[in-house]
Amino acid sequence: MLEPINVSLESLNLMTLAPMLIPIIGALLIITIDIIKGGLHKTLYVGLSLLFLLMDFGALLDASGVFAQNGTVMGVFDVMMIDGLAILSQFIIVGASMLFIPLALTHKRFHEFSYPEFFALFLFMIAGFQFMVATDNLILVFVGLETSSLALYTLIAMHNRDKSFEAAVKYFTMGALAAGFYSFGAMIFYALTGSVEINQIASVLTANKFEDMGFVLVAVVFMLASFGFKLSLVPFHTWAPDVYEGASAAMAGFMSIVPKIAAFIVVMRLFEFLVNSGVVWLEIVIYAFVVVTMTAANIWALIQTDVKRMLAYSSVSHAGFVMAAVLIGTTQANSALFLYWALFTFTNLGSFSMLWISRQKHLPAYQSSDHSYDKFAGMIQTAPMAAVIMAVFMLSLAGIPPFALFWGKIYMISSAVNADYKVLALIMALNSAIAGYYYLKLIVYMFMREPIVGSNGHVYVANATLSLKTIIGFAAIGTIFALIAVNPLLEFITSFVHASGF
Amino acid sequence: MFEAVAFYLFAFLTIAMFFITVTTSQALYALTALAAGMIFISAFFFILGADFLGAVQIVVYSGAVMALYAFGMMFFDTTRDVKEKHGNKLIVSGLSILVAVLVVVIIAAPIVSTNMSASYPMTEGVGNTQEVGMVLFTKYLVPFEVAAVMLLVAMIAGIVLAGKKMDLSLTLMSDDDVRQVKEEENKKVLS
Amino acid sequence: MEFYLYLALFAPLAGSLFASLFGASKKNLIAGLVPSLLLFTSFVSSTILLVHILSGGEAVHVEMMTWMATGDLYIPFGFLVDEVSVTMMMVVTIVSTVVHFYSIGYMDHDKAFNRFFAWLSAFVFSMMVLVMSDNFAGLFIGWEGVGLCSWALIGFWYHKESATWAANEAFIMNRIADLGMLIGIFLVYWNTGTLQYNEAFAAMPSLETDVLVWTGIFLFIGAMGKSAQFPLHTWLADAMEGPTPVSALIHAATMVTAGVYLVVRANPLYDMIPEVGIFIASLGAFVALFAASMALVNRDMKRIIAYSTLSQLGYMFVAAGLGAYWVALFHLMAHAFFKALLFLGAGNVMHAMHDELDPFKMGGLKKAMKWTFIMMTLASVALAGIFPLAGFFSKDLILEVAFIEHHYVIYSVLLFTAGLTAFYSFRLVALIFHGEERYKLFGVHPHEAYKFMLIAMSPLLLLAIIAGAFKMTYFEMVTAVLPATEYHVHSAMTYWIMTIGTQLFVILAIAYAYKKYANSNVKVPDGTSKMENRLCYKILSNQYYIPYFYEEYLVKPYRELSAVFWKQVDLKVVDATVDGIANIIYTTGEKTRGMQSGNLSTMLKWMVVGTVALLTLAVVFGLAVRYSVEINAILSALGVK
Amino acid sequence: MFDHILSILIFFPALAGLFGFVIQKDSVRAYGVAVAAIEFALSLWLWYAFDANVSGMQFMEFLPLVPAFGINYILGVDGVSLFIIILASFFTMIGIASLSDTKNEKNMIITLLFLQMTMVGVFAALDAIVFYIFWELSLVPMLYIIGAWGGPLRIYASVKFFLYTFAGSLVMLVGMLFMAYYFYQATGTWSFAILDWYRLILPETFQLWLFVAFFIGFAIKVPMFPFHTWLPYAHGQAPTIGSVILAAILLKMGTYAFIRFSLPMFPDASVFFMFPIAVIAIIMIIYTAMVAYAQEDIKQVVAYSSISHMGVIILGTFALNVEGITGSVFLMIAHGVVSGALFLLVGVIYDRRHTKMMSEFGGLAQVMPRYATVFGLMLMASVGLPLTINFVGEFLSLLGFYKQSHILTLLAGVAIIVGAIYMLAAYKRMFFGNVTNEKNKNLPDVNTREWLALIPLAIITVWLGVYPKPVLEPINNSVESIVQLMHEKSITAEAKERIPNLIKDAEAATSAQEAH
Amino acid sequence: MMEITLNHYLVLSTILFAIGLVGVMRRKNLLMLFFATEILLNSVNIAFAAISHFYGDLTGQMFAFFVIAIAASEVAVGLGLLIVWHKRHGNIDLDTMSTMRG
């Protein structure tokens, strides 16, 4: 007979659930409101979402305070794990979401934002991501991942036009395949170690000194394939440009940040111990991934004719760049990952928001796609302020100092240097130069070409409302004055990463 | 002995069913084969003593999933032959062979798990369902709840996507059209 | 005395600046007069300084201000008026004053009258800096300054292609030599630690001979350019494209002698390296002959005089190379006077003949231009070295020096050249002033130059006649700083034989020239005569084909190589590599974009491909690890370490 | 207030540029001139307040930026940077003042003001990262200037300019990070402060690698052969003002950086690479001079001449003695003035004829005598005539290098010949001869606005040629301390020998005097 | 041979997984492609159950349970997407779905 189990409530540490529960409650509330009284304006839902995200953020602040005092907290039968990584990544997730949500208040009406389900799904998705990062249990990771992914597919499709359906289907199908890979990988890990908890897996593998190297590698391969998909590492990246193009610009910006940071956390947890325990094969493979992803994505970005697609490839490339942190695996590298991503959040969301703000419903004849380069020709003359801001974002993405991403870049390269990855550091640097070209291309269009006859500055602010402008303003300020924030950010991140043992 | 016979029988059957699923050009065959395969898989669960899992498998797959697929098939009218253009068979067959070879290689050696201890050992004389329940509602409580959320998400997603809401695309309509639609809706509400 | 020094130095600069104020405006007499008067002031100051020096006064040495100072290098603007420099100052100021006044008339009708004076005075200033500087750097300033002014003045009539070409040629050739000079200066600095003459020369005796030799050679290369020594001589003849006063001042009297001045100035150095001195002397002798030979057949009045200048410069270098510095300087001075005179006379002729330069197209001008005729004849006599004119004292002295120093080859070359000199000088005089009035064929009505121009020339005439008389005074003065070697042939007998022999030889040459060219048979050559078809005539009239050689084998290849460098190397190799790298990246993108076919099935295949590839790698690696023992055993069995 | 004079110098123009957005279009030029004039006055004040007898850094400022990573905002000037800063503010001023009518004048002026910030920043920065920030940032306004106001190939040229330099400086950035890492290993603290790095003595192999990394960044900026091909395009396409600033200031960043970074940090590597670099410098000098000779576009001539002159600067820098380095620093200023002026002059004729092909001109001296005069002056300065500003620098550079190698100096000295060849040839083609082209018959001579820019330049050209002392002296003091530092830091015997020990020399000199 | 070990199950699972992969690569009909993804997940489930059985550990069953849940949810969302697509285009052919490329 089974013995009844006595569990003390304190030992559960239910507070660890708080940050995830808040958005879930929010989502449920939104659905409830919609059921009770439909047809309410989207501002209500935006407000509510923002409110819950704020509360979430507050809960995270609280959790970070706890972490700073007590270190890593395990909760709810040790499934939840609130360590520095979890907190930092959740900050980014929630922060980016807060920047994203107001983008719903566009001037023009878009399908998804007119339905409260959108906001509910969005909040569920956030909760899913939060679960994903706040555990080292592969099951919960999987469930969290799927929760968020399924919501995300729907959110993309809800943009409701052919391209977005296509994008959603592509994303979904590949996601399903990736889910298969994930479960297979997890299965082998489980077969090897009898556990689905990363810490456990690590300790078992270390204890038997990687006897079954072949099996470990197979497991790693499937995990790599699965997360390679999420992180859009070449050759698992093929969805990225299409999905970004199909989704609304705002959603694309969001996608380039939040799902990836969540995946990065899992990858860090899963792979870094492997890399650090001397699995040479993995080191080589990740090295190759980093180099190939950075370079190939950069090369493809060069030839794009649509800004959004270009940015899609660019974010693939950035992901490759950041992947280097997993390879290097030092505290500095891991801190660099967070620093980079935090700064990337501002810049990339900003640039996608700039596309969003200029989104038209019906394309003029000279424009082949939503955001073709032609559209931005001569922008400096018709909408100087917008052009300057966009240029700042592009420069930041290219890594021109003193804009935000530069700091992430040097810290990351520095970490490569310090860990004696000389060639990698050089490749990372030179890739920035290649990347410079396509960012410049947009600047060239905006600043150096004559505007196309018949287009006026209104195009660039077709969608503008106060809230959009505010978000862009936030992003721009964050990008331009990152300099000031870098030091506190760095100290904060480093202490957290260090305290989590990474 | 019985175990071996059962294993090989069901292994053969599942493989055959799934093979049919991926090769047949008749959607209906594929669906049927898939459903059969699922059932056979549940047989493995029972063999392996995972009664609960077997039951869930049957309920969920044969009950829910297959019903959904069947519904979908009717909706899509894919009972007729689906013409699939297969561009490069070489890649597919090559990759399949490669996968198969790798499988053999991988499984050539048994998994050695010497210093492994069960985290949640099965207790003798206790029903599988009970054990599962015990673990599910302690250790895996959170995943369980999250799974619930996930199902909710899936439900909402399904409703949103398949429902009427997607029929009119606000994204594609110009602002004037949107306004018009709104007004009509309001009229309906009034009348 | 410092005041006079500065006055002498800066008056020309003031004049130049004054004239340049009117640079772009219409002709203004003031722009000519003021610089001329200022130059006269300079002349007066120089004279005062000369008197001061002559009366046994101390050399005037001033340091105006620091120019460059860095590290151990310290270069001031320092000026030194000693016996040598005061000589040069006198020469420069006298000739230039004359030329200035003369030019007021000569440039009368030129639109760019004002500009002319600006440059001319600027030249004088540069020349003064050159000769008065107390260090090599200052010398170099003047050196380059005169080069610049020479460039501007040769190319004064810049609408003429030939003039601008000649100007550039002169500048660039001088630059080649200046590089040598610069290196010489560097050598001086790094070995002696200073560029001041006195300190540098004081430090030299303790240096290795090698260093001294190289220093001497490089400094002399500088001198070769300015003084148009072979092989950098071609520019001088071409420089005759400039206005004639310019030729008189720059390309006869002053600038071209700067090289000689340099060697004289650096006499402590050259004294220590006699082998270089021999080389200088030999080159000088060669150039003397070489230039004279070209003058024999030339048909351009100014070029003939230019070659004669070249030839005389050769004489000076012989003297300087043989250590007879004061002799070189003396000849320099005397030559300045009569050669300037000759040029100015030629200027008069040109004016009269409407810029006709071919003496064959003149003839019989002595009637129309009596004074010019007299002046040019006397100048030619002086040039030929007939007693008692200046040339006799200075030039014969050089012959004596060569003889006394036992360089008989040089001596005989110089002697022969003296004959040639006499011949071509009087060939010119004969062709211009004697014989038939061939100019009538061309419808020219010659007239004598303005009177004041003639008056302006008269000091030169005077000096050309009497300069020889100052020989001993001069000797006493200048040997205060230069080696005081008196050159006397040991036996009086030899001396008289030599002197009289030389005189006779020269007179014979003159007579021959008159015979050949002062008669009525002289025709304008048309390329048909027997003489013109002779090989040696062709060689000489083509200047030994040296300009042709330079054009064909240096200028053209340079031009072509430049074009190749630009079009082939820079654009097609260096730049193309850069663009090529960019293109490779771009085309890689274009070629591989097919991977993103947009087809979901392809995407899924890519994912599987990626996974399978990784899996293969993993399996290979895993197997390798698993069977590492066996693999190692096999490998070691195979002998692979 | 003047405690932060450098910060003010850096950020004043940028702030003013921001305010410039609100200025009405027609008045913005006056505003720009006023701002630039104030900036110039401030920079002159900096000179006034600068103590020429101090060899170290002055007007130091310190502000922590990212102390966790050792990045701090450190500023300071010494004799080396002081004059380039002044030059930068000077050129911005006359650049704006002489700006001929351009479209979008407002954008241009604001861009120029931003550019000025970056220029001053580069030369005032004493922290590698701050230096790098300004270094990279300076590309952006220049990119815009070339790309928006340039000729037909402007986009190609500007992108090429940007990417090429950007790629190079990224390598440099990696070098900087390595340097910081070594510093961290040696001391246990992060620091990007240049003055801290000066104290770090690296093993020779490290020096070599780091030297190469820095070299690539600097060499592309200078630009050194064979990395120079962006420059002709950039100059050829840039508007006048762009070329002026590019030639006068931006190129100097590279050579300045050699003196600020490469020499004192890697003395042994500098000695090791001295001859290869000298050979490159000589190739630059002769080869580009020949290429310049082959050009048909007057602006290209000036552009290639810039490269040629930069070769001399590099040579002087790698003389590794006081004379050479002082000379090269002085030549930076000189070349800035002269080539800036030449580009302005080319701009003058371009404004009138809208072509830069020399074959279109000829006989301009008759039509535009004043123009021809100024051009002639600058040409002579470019050729390196004594008593013009260039000569001082060229002379000292070559003099300095002569100590290291006779033959190479002789080859480098060919500069004065080949320089004369292409310059005179170009001058001849443009100004001499008869006016053959009808369009040139009635060209107006230099106008007041252009005089405004040209006269000061002409004055400086002559003034500093005649009396370089006020500039040379501070440079000399700073350079002496750099050379001394290099000597003390160097570890190989060859470096000890090649780099003079000033203190010992001085002692020896005094003892020698006593012996006398 | 007669002793059924964990390896037998793993091989079976892997074979099924491979079949699933083939289906994923081969299928152009989206609905049938989804079938293949179901196969993938199910094949893993067998392995989980087997491992769980042979180790006497329940975690594997837990994982399998969640995988089933996930598979079910995916079906819902996937079908939803297909329906939307079908409403617009009247087909669910994967080859028609390539408006975005490059």
C-alpha cells in the first residue's frame, strides 16, 4: 500500500510559483471578462495585460530579492527552480512583453488585437516561458515550451492574412518535429540516467564519467536539433525568415527575443555542464553552430529585399553570436549573454516597432512586400525624426558604439578572448563587419536615396499612436543611453549568474 | 515467452500500421492505420505494466485525437486520393536509410546504467494508476497544472482559429470597411 | 651691421610682397619700381657689409629666431655674413638690381608685369637666404626657394606649352638633386649632431672617411642639380623659355652657381675628401667640354648662352673640386657679370627681333643696335677670357690651377674648351651683328632698347671689364675663410708660355668664328647643307640625344608605368581583391538562398538533414570513443603514432 | 568651468547640433558658424591654457562608465593630440563657413557638428573603449555626408568607406579586448585606460600579435597600402566638405593611434615591424604618387597625394625617435591643413564647373589668377617646399627615419620628386596653357566666402612653415616622454638600441660638455 | 532473443521514430504530415514506458503522460490552423504554401 505523504506547505515554497501564476490569473480574468461582457475595447485588455505584467515584474523583483539573500530556491517538490538564470531571463521575458503589449494600440485596426483571446493567449504564453526557464525538469520544460509555442502559433495566425497562416503552419509543423526531437532526446537522457532533471542527469553522467558517450551524444544531438530550431541555428533556422515575415512586425520583434531567451536558458542549463565536463564533440559542434549560424545568416541577410526579412536573418545571426556564450561557458560569457540579450531587447524591439509603426494595409505599386527597402527610400526627407531613430537602431544592431548592442558585443567578445577562444573572437568581430553591410543598406536607403515619387512621410507613421511612440521612445532611449545602464546591469547580472553557479 | 511473442507481434503490427500511415496515398487508410497503430501501442503499455498510460492512450488517441482527425478529414474532404508531388525521392530515401543505419549502430550496445537509482520506484502490489496518481499529484503537480493550462490554450486556439472570428480579416480590411462592419454588428445587437 | 644684414635680406622680400599685392591687377609701374628700388637698398646694404668685411670687420653672425627644434635637432634662422657670403651677396644684389631695372623696360608690354616683379624679387630673397644662411637647413630653404621662383619664372608665360614644360622639368630635375642634398643634410646631422656650418665642420675631422665621402657625394648631388651638371643638365637649356632677364639673373648669374657656392661653403668637408674633389673636377671638366660642344651648332641664341653658362659652371667646379675654392668663387663672380650682360644683350636683340631666337635669321644688327652690339661683344670677349677683361683673370686662373695640380687631362680639356668657348661666342656675335641683314627677309624692323635699359646694363659692362683688377683684393679678403692657396706656376717661363699660348688659341678661335660666320654667305640653314647632315652635327644639335633619351626611357616609361599602376594594379588587383571578397560573400548568399525555398517540406528536410548529420558525427565520435582502445591498438600496429 | 574643457569641447558641438534641429532652415548656417567659432575659440583657449613644458597629459577628466569592466571616461590631451583637436575645430569652422549652396543644408551642418564631436573625442580619449566609441562613431556622419551629398557613385563609395574601416576597427577591438585581458591577468583588475596600459610590459610574442591586430585597424584608417582603395572612392565621391574633413582630420586618426597605442604599448613589436612597415610606407609614397600622376580627375590626384603623404607620416612615426615622431605629428597637422585646403580649392572649381576632370580645364590661371595663386601656394606646400608647413614635418620625418635606415630613407625621399611630378603635372594641365574650353572663359574668381576659408589656411601654411615652434615645442615634449617610455619598456636588445634613451643621452651630453 | 530487454523496446521506438521522420519528410498533405508527427511522439512514448518498466521508475510514465497531453493539444491547434488555411485556399497542400521565400 502506498503511504500517505505528508507535505508541509512551507517546504513547497509556493512563492516560487507567484511570477507564473500572475499572468495565468490575468489571462483567465481576461477570458472571464470577455465571457461576461463582450465587445469591450482593446485598450482595456492592453491595460489589464500591462497591469498583470507589471505585477509579474514586481513578483520577480521580490524573487530576485529573495535570491540575492538565500541563493537558489527550489519549490513545489523541487520542480521549480528559481535561480539567477531564471530570474534574469524572466526579467527579460516580462520586460520585453511589457514593451510589446502597448504595440497593440495601433492607429490602424489589426485583426488579432481586436480580440481579447489574443491577450489571454499572450499571457498564457508568458507563463509558459516562465515555467520553461524556472525549472530544470525536462518535463516541465517541455510542457512550458509547448504551452507557449501553441499560444504563439495562434498569435501569429491571428494576424489573419495568408502570409500569417502560412507562417503559423510552417512554424507549427516544424515545431511539432522539434517537439518530437525533444522528447526523443529527453528519452535517451532518461534511459541513460533514470532522471529527467538536469542536475540529476549531470551528476549521474559525471559519476559514471560519460561511459556511454555515444548515447550521450545522441541525446545531445536531438536536444540540439530541438533547441536549434527554437534558437534558429542554421540549418534549423529555415522557419525564422518566413515566420517573421508572416507575423506582424510587432510580433516578429517579440519572437526574436522572448522565445529565444527562454530557449537559451534551457540550453545553458543543459549543455554547459556537458561542454565544461569536456565533451569535445559538443564543443566542436557548438563551435560550428556558432560560426555557421552567424556567418550564413549574415550572408543571407545581405541579399534580402525586405527589411523585415533582413531583420529576421539578422536576429538569427545574433542568436548565433549569443550561442557563443554557451560554448565559452564562463561566468563572464553567461553574463554577457544576458547583457547582450537585455540590450538586444531594446534595440530589436525598437527596430521592429519602427516597422510596425509604418505598416500599411494596402501596398502601393512600387512596394513588393510590407517593408521592402524601397519603402524607406529618402525617409530622412519625409520623416526625419523617424529616420534618425531607425538609423540609431540599425547602428546599434551593427554594433556601432556607444549604442546598446555594442556593449553586449564587446563583453561577449571579451569573454571569448578571456577564455582563449582567439579565433572565435575574431570571427565574431568580422561577422559584425559583414552584418554592417545590410544594416547600412537600410541607412543608405533612408538617408541617401531620393524618396519615391508619391510617397510622403505619412507612410512611416501610418500606425502611430501615442503608445507606439512611447514604446519606440523607450527603445530609442534604451538604445542610445545604454552606456549609463551597462554598469549596474552588468553588476546585477554578474552577481546573479555567479550566484547560480554558471 | 508470452512477453516475447506479444512484443514481436505488436512490434510488427505497429511498424506495419505506421508504415502504412506514412506511405499510403489514401488519407482514409492512413487515418485508420494510425488509429490502429495507436491502439497497438497501448498494448505495449499494458505489457509494460503501465496500465494507466495504456488507458490514457486509448482514450486520448482513439477517442479524442482520432475523432478530431476524422472530423478534419471530413471537413477537408480528403477522402479522395491526395496527389502528392514528390520532388526528390532520393533525399527522402537516402535520409531514411541513413536514419535506419544509425539506429542499428546506436542500439548495437546496450545502455549501461550501473549507478542509477529510481527516483520514484514502483511499489510492489500497488496498482499502476494509484502510483501514477501519487507521483502526478505530488512531484508533477506543477507540470500537470501547466498541462491543464496548455490544454486550455489549445482549446482557445482551436476555437479562435476554427471559429467565425477568423472569417473576416480586420487586418486586410480598410478602416472604412472595419467601421461599417462594426456598425452592422451594433445594429444587430440593437435589433 | 645687423641692421644692414636684415635690410639686405628682407628688402627683396618686401619688394616681392609689394609687387604681389598687384599680382592680379593690371600693369602698374610702381609694382616694378618699388621692388627695384628696394633691391637697390639691398645692394647698398650689401655693399656696406662688404666694406665692413673688407675693412677687416668681424663676420656678422645673427640668429634671428628658432625655426625647428625637436629632440637634439636645433635649427635656427641664422645668418652669416662672412667673406664668402658677402661676395655672393654682392653678386646677387648687383646683378639683380641691374636685371630689375632692366626688366622694367623689358617687361614693359607684358600683361603680367606685376607678377614678374613679385617673382623676381622673391627669387632674390631666396637667393639671399641661400647664401646668407649659417646652416644647411637655411641653405636648403633658399635652395628650394630659388627652385620655386625659377619654376615660376621659367613658366612665366604659362600659356606656352614649352614654357610650362620647361618649368616643370627644371623643378623636377632640381628635386632629384635636392633629394641628394637632403640626404647629405641628414648625414651631416646624424653624424655631427648639428646643421650649423661651423659646428658641423668642426666636428667632421673626427668622423670616418666613409661617412665624409658619402656626405660629400650627396651634397654634391644637390649641387649638380642646381648647377645643371651632367646628367641633370637638360633643364638649363630648356629653361631659356623664360623671359630673358630671368635667364640672365637666375640661369646665368646666380641660381645656377649655387652649386658652386655649396661646394665652396663646404670646403672643410671637401678638403678632407680629395677623391670626391677629383670627381667633381673631372665632372666639371667634362661638362665644360660637353656643353661647349653643344653650343657650337645650336641655333637658338639663348640656348647657346645657356650652354656657355653650363660650360663655365664646369670650370668653376673644376676649380672647386681641385680645392681652389677662392678661384671658383672668383670665376663665379666674374662670370655672373659678363654672362648676365650677355643675356641682357640677347634680351635686347630679342626685343628688337620680336622674340626671334635664331641668330641665322638676324645678321648685321650692329647698325641698328650699336650699344647692344658693343656690350655683347665685350661680354663675349670677357667670356672668351681675353686680357684684360674679367674672364681672363678668372678663367685662366682655373687653367693654371689644373695645371699646377698636375691634372693635365683636365687642363687640356679646359684649354680646348676655352677655344670652343671663344668660337661659339663669336659665332653668335658674328651671326647676330655682322654679315648680311638677313632679318629683312622676315620683315622685322629692329630697334635699340630703351636707353634706361642700356644704362641699367652698364654697371655690368663695367664690372665685366674691370672685375679682374680686384683679383688680389679679393684673394686677400676671401681667404680669410677659404684655404689660401696662391696658384703660381713655378717657373715664370711656363707661365708666360701658357698664358700667351692660351690667348693665341682663343684669338684664333675667334678669328675662325668671324671668318665663318661674319660674311655674307651665311644662309638660314634649311637642313640641306652638308654639314647639317653630318653625324656629329646631328648628335650635337640633338644635344647628344640626351633629352630624347630622357623622354623615351624615363618620362614615357614613368607615365606608362603610372597608368599601369593605376588601371591595372590599383583598380584591377588591389581594389578588385577588396571588392572580390565582398562579391564572394554576396554571391555565396545569392547561390545558397535556394535553401530557403519557402517550401515547408524542404524546411523539414533540412531539419532532418541537420539532425542526421549531427547524428552521424555523434556516432562516429561515439564509436571512436567506445573503441578507442582497439583503434589505438590498430593504429599502433600500423605504425601510426 | 574649464576643469571640464575637454568634455565641453567634445559635447558642445553635439548638443548644439541637437538644438540645430529647431533652427529655421535659412538661418542654420549662421548658427553652425557661430557654434563652430565658439568651439574653435574654446580649442584655442585650450592651447592657451596648455602648459607646453609638461610632457604628460593635461586637462585630465575621469568619470566611471562601466567600472565593473574597467571602462571609464578618461580624457586628456598632450602635445600630440592638442593640435589635431584644434585643427579639427578649425576645419569644422571654415568648412561650415565656406559651405557652398547644398541641398539640405541644415542636415549637413548638424551632421558636421556631430562629426566634430567624434573627431575631438577620438583625440581626447584616454580610454581605449571611449576612443573606440568615437572612432567608430566618426564613421557615421561621414557615411552620411558622402552618401547623401556625394557624386554618382556616392553610395558605393560611402558604404565601402564605412565597411572597410569598420571591419578593420573590429579587429582592433579584439586587440583591445586582448590587451585588457592581459592587463587583467597581470594586475587582477580590468582597465581600458591607455595610461594604465602604458605601464604593462608584454612579452614579445604577445606584442607582435596585438600589434598586428591594432595595425589592421589603423592601417585601413590611414589608409596604408594595400588597404587604401576606399580612399580614392570616398574622396572622389564626397562633397567638398566631406573630403576636406576626411583628409584633414579623419585620416589622422590612424596615424595618431599609432603613436598613442602601437608605439608605447608595443615597443618591441614596433621595432620588429619597423622595416616591413617602412617598406609599406615607401610603397605608399612612390606607388600612390605614380597612381596620382596617372589620374584624370584633379580630386583623385589630391586623394592619392594624401595617401602618399600619409606614407611619410607613417615613416616618421616608425622612426621611433624624437625627431621622426615629432615630425610625423607635425606633418599630420601640416597635411591636414594643406590637403584640406587643396580639397577646398578643388571644391571651388567644382562649384563653378561641376566637373573635376582636368581635361575640362586648362589655362585657368588667366581666368582665375587669384585662385591659381592660392592653388599654387598649396601645391607648393604639398610638394614640401621649405617655409611651408609641410616641409617641417616631412623634413623631420625623413630625418628621423634616416637614423634607422639610410637606403629606405633614400627611397622614401623619392617622395619629394614624385610628389612634384604629379602635382606640377596636374597644375600644368589645369592652370597653364590657353583657355581652350569655352565654358571656362568667364569663370568668376574666388569669392568672398571662399576667401574666408582659404586665407586662414594660407596664413597657417606659411606661418607654421616659418615659425613652427609654438606647435613643435609641445609636440616635442610629449613625444620625448613617449620615446623615453618606449625605451624603458622595451625588452629586446634591438629595441633598446633602436629607441634612443633620452635620459642617458642627456647625461652623456652633459658629461661630454664637462669633459670639454 | 526471447528475453525481451530494454534494448528491444528502444530499437522498436527508434524504428518507429524513423518511420515518423520519413513521413514528415515525405508527406505533402498537411493532415497526413500531422499524422507523422503523432508517430514521432508515440514512438517515444513506448520507449519511455519501457524504460520506466525496466528501471522500475515512474518518471518515464509521467513523461509519456505529458507527451500524450502535448500531442493532443498540438492536434487541436494544428487542425485549427489547417481549417483556417482550408477556408481560404480550399486545399491543405503543402506545396501551395510557399509565398514567402529567399
